[in-house]
Amino acid sequence: MHITVWNEYRHEKKNPLVSEIYPEGIHGAIANALKEDGYDVGTATLDEELHGLSDEVLNKTDVLVWWGHIAHEEVSDAIVDKVVERVWEGMGLIVLHSGHFSKVFKKLMGTSCDLKWREAGEKERLWVVDPSHPITNGIGEYIELQQEEMYGEHFDIPAPDELVFMSWFEGGEVFRSGCTYRRGNGKIFYFRPGHETYPTYHNKEIQRVISNAVKWASPIDRKRPVYGNAQPLESIKEK
């Protein structure tokens, strides 16, 4: 299974604090953790040709991990369409943190994907609300992060197929932080934590969730259903 980790890679170039936390970029931190779990991993960034997502890269990608924030509108619509088509064909998609506003996620959800937010370095407690789900394998009752950006309800997304994590924040808000969807042959997992100025992706439990999600979202060996006018399987008597 081949994983591609996509990142804007803009904050790391502009903000010394972010580059100190993630010297190899957010994509590098995520990719390195996945490699330690034995996955074959490549990375791609916004400013590469075709955003690093050529047909060759997309066609060999089994699961795409997506992090974006300040440059959603710079992502080519043509590339967005190709990513969405690959999801329909069966490629898994893991959307992280502010990727909720990416063109890819909004197109797959069909809603604004808007929410409340606050950057105050407050505690977040991610409660496991579906303990039988494979994405929670190896995780206790909750994950506690001492500093994170707050995301609060209402989160304008379709009702998830499965709600895996629910967050509580020190300021009192709650948020649906781990949501699964199925689109065509593809599986999607949205996972909330990961503000760029906090070391969230160095947290072993967060790394474990992403690794579990990649495994869960891996493609099944099946072609997309055939649509349109169909010939009968049995003979039909004309009436």
C-alpha cells in the first residue's frame, strides 16, 4: 500500500515557530511516523508542479493524507477533480484539521464545512465514542492535548456515517472530531487535531490514530459499479 501525504507547506516557510516544531514540514512529520509503521510513503506539496499530484502519483496512491490551511483557493480545480475522481474509484482520503475547508473535502461533502474556531492554546480532550471502531485501536478512553486550537459546533457537514471521536475544549465547546464517510468505492476520515503552532503530529496517540485510519481507508479490490442503461441478465418475454 502506498500513502501520499499532501501539505501546503506554507506556514513552515513563513513562521519560525512552525518551522521549529516541524523542521521537515508537517508532511514530513506525518510521513516519518507512517514509515515507522511500515508503510510506503511519499509526500507532495502545493508549490510543486501539479501540486505534486500528477496522474502517476495519484494512480499509485492507495490513501491520500491532506493538510491545508491558508492556500485552499490556490489548489487547481483540475487537480481537485482528479483527487475526487480517485476517491470515487476507491482511493482512501484522510483529511486533517483545517483541511475541512479544502476544495476536495467540500466537494465530497457538498456543504460549506464551516465551524466556530478560537486560537487560545487551550486543552482538548478527544473522547472515543465508538470504541469498537478499528481507527481507535490502541487508544484509551480519550486523548488529551494540552494545547490546541478550538473548533466548535455547529460543524456544517453531512451526518457522518460513523462518529469515532468527540472533542471537548477547555472553553466549553464540543466538536465532532473524528468522522467517517463513504463516497463511491472510497473511504474518507476527517480528523480534527493539528494546528500548525502546536506539536500535535509528534504526539504518539495522534500518530496512532492516523496510522489506524490509513489502514482502515485502504482500497478494496473492486471496480466501480456500472451505471446507465443495462441489458437484461435473463431473457424477457415481450408484452
